[in-house]
Amino acid sequence: MKNDNVIAVVEKGLGNPVKLRILRVLASEPGSAFTKYELEKRTYAKPVSLRKNLRELVSIGWVEELPYLPRKYRLNLQNEVLKHLLDFFKAVKYI
């Protein structure tokens, strides 16, 4: 990925506290998938904000939307930028 693309993705991915809380919750159980309702309860995000931020995290490939009913979400542990971000979160004890 070119440096300009990485910058754009990181800025979009870390644009606000709700995204950070979503990533933190998903990273707390990396093998698990969560519904929007579960994420709302764990992040204290309002439904509209959660949907918007989840959509953006899915669009940049940091979060996967699974084809269950209801939809479930989990981290995309194959994404290289996300792997580095999770390493940083661990280093600073965010997760």
C-alpha cells in the first residue's frame, strides 16, 4: 500500500472515539463476532453513530461483516495496517 493510501486509511479508521471503542471491543475477543446491538452496549455508542462508524471500518477492511442474521462483525486480522495498529494498542496497553 502506498504511503498516501496508508495515511488516508489510518485517518479514516481513527477519525473519532466511537471507532476506537469499536476496535477495542472487537480486539478484546479477536476470534469472536458481535452484533450491532452487542457493540452498542459495549461501546456506549448511539445506534446511528455505531452504524456509520462500522460502515467506515468495513469499507477500509479493518472490520469484516459476516453474513449472519443478525449481521455480526469481527476484526479482519489479515489486514496489515490493522495488525500494526493492534500491536500499537497492545504496546500502550489500550487493549
